[in-house]
Amino acid sequence: QSALTQPASVSGSPGQSITISCTGTSSDVGRYNYVSWYQQYPGKAPKLMIYDVSNRPSGVSNRFSGSKSGNTASLTISGLQAEDEADYYCSSYTSSTTLVFGGGTKLTVL
Amino acid sequence: EVQLLESGGGLVQPGGSLRLSCAASGFTLSSSGMSWVRQAPGKGLEWVSGISGSGTGTYYADSVRGRFTISRDDSKNTLYVQMNSLRADDTAVYYCAKDRSTLRALEMWGQGTMVTVSS
């Protein structure tokens, strides 16, 4: 149950777009379309932003989008805003009937 | 309004036991998969355990299998995790979360409860 691989940090200026990658294996990300993305502010509980690779829950801005190619999933945030500065985590269902998270990516809005 | 409220955290000695509770409101546990996720201080999220909506399926991370047991009481609409043989590396904030299905996407989270394992 190795964690999915995410960059430790990404940054962007307001209005720009950024992409966070999430690399797994053929036993998780590559096999199932059950990749999710979470946003977490310091000291707060995570919030679901994307589920099933590219679906947004009700109330989540359409500036957030998800995709997948092979063993790598991606979260793109367009029109970056100061309020987007947070930690982002990906997760995936696995063939071992478990859930695995990525190590997390700290997004800095410059 | 859907809400999850964890309780039961605290300080426990290595080798000790603790049971966390997660009271659900606004929905019935039997209609949804649920998970426990923890976050060590300054670290990332780690999935710990899950249970199916039917209650017949229980799932565990390798790091806790054999030491933790997930369960629920439908009459109290409450989720539990019994944690035995606790170690220092179990120290974390423990969140319960409502799944969209089972082990798919955690759509609602509680506020978390802190567990500290230390002598």
C-alpha cells in the first residue's frame, strides 16, 4: 500500500492555471476510475473537490477539474485565486480493496 | 444537515487501547460506506479502515490490520474504531468520513479527534 506520488509543492499567480499530478500504479490509479481529490486548509478537515476522476460535487467551483491518463491522475485549477492556497491530496481505490492517498501537495498562490 | 461528530480521543500509553466514536446525523449509516482516516502532526492523510453500507465488508490498512476493528451501531447511528496495541506512530488526528459508495470518495468529513500515544 505505497502512497500515491504527488509533488510536494506547486505555485502560481492569481489568474493562472496550475496542475497537480498524482502517480500510482496499474493496481490503483491505472486500473480504476475511482480517483478523488481533496482540499485541506490548516487545522481543518479535508473537503472533497473531485470524485471518479473528473466529477465535481455540488457546490465546488468549475475552476477545478480532474483527468487521468494511464497511471497518472491530474487536478487542474484554472483562474487561480488566493483562497485556493491549501494542501491538496489525491486518493484512489486499490485492487487490495483499500483506499490510498497521495502524500499531498502544498499550493502557494504568489 | 449531514454531520459527523467524532469523540473518544485522548492520551494513551503505548500498548494501550482506545475506542473512537463517530455520531452521524442527517443520514443513516446503513445507507453509506464509511471510513476512518488519520493525519499525524504535520503529515499527510492516511486511510485507516472502512466499512461497507451493508456492514458486511470491513477493510483495513496494513499498518493497523489485526490491531484496529471498525464497527457500527445502527440503533445509535454511530461508527466506531476500536484501537488496540497502540504505538507512538498511531499518534494523529482521526477523522471519520462518509463515502459516496465504499472506498470510492469521501464526501463528508467530521472535525477530527486527536489521539496521542505516549508514556
